[in-house]
Amino acid sequence: MSFNILFLLTGIEFILVGTALVVVSVFSLLLLIYIFPYISRYESTIKDSIKTTFQIALLNIKSTLSILVYFVGFIILFNLTDWTFSLGLLLLITIGFSSISYLVSYILRDVFSQYE
């Protein structure tokens, strides 16, 4: 489904569908922050993993927000000018996404250590 359909809606329909999309996007983002590290560390069913990671995200809101700020900060920093975009692209290619994951793993280690 394309988000371009939102521009065809008017009035209350636009507000309802737009709000629903924002809520689903936020829940998905909260889930995606924790689901892959959780799966690599623990064994459970898919349903239990989704439920548990959502609870972890809500119970550790300070860590969740710091990870979100970290990711959003990188995105904003890399998109300020053409030069910062080129520099950011070079950094992502050379030291890449693994360095971002490595830095986030310190936050996640503290979060998961509470549940062991």
C-alpha cells in the first residue's frame, strides 16, 4: 500500500488514517529496536518474543528513547548538507552499520542484564 493514498483523503478520514499510521509506525519502531537482539539472546516463540520485546521497550523507556535519539541524530546529521551526506555515506561504507550496532549494544546489554 502506498502512502500517497493519504493525499486523496480529506477531513476526518485523513486524521483517522494518518493517526493510525503514526501509531502503527511507532509500535513497529519500538518492536524493531529490541526484537533482533532479543531473538539472538533468548529462545521463545514468535508471539512471546513480540510480546516480551514490546514490554521491554515500554518498561525501559529511557533506554528506548536514547536509542531512538541516537538513530535520529545520525539521520539528521547526515542529511544537513551535501558535504555531511557524503561524509556520512563514506563513514557508513567504511566503518558502517556495525559501529552503530556496536554502540547500541552497550545500551541493550544493560537492558537485558536486568532480565537475566
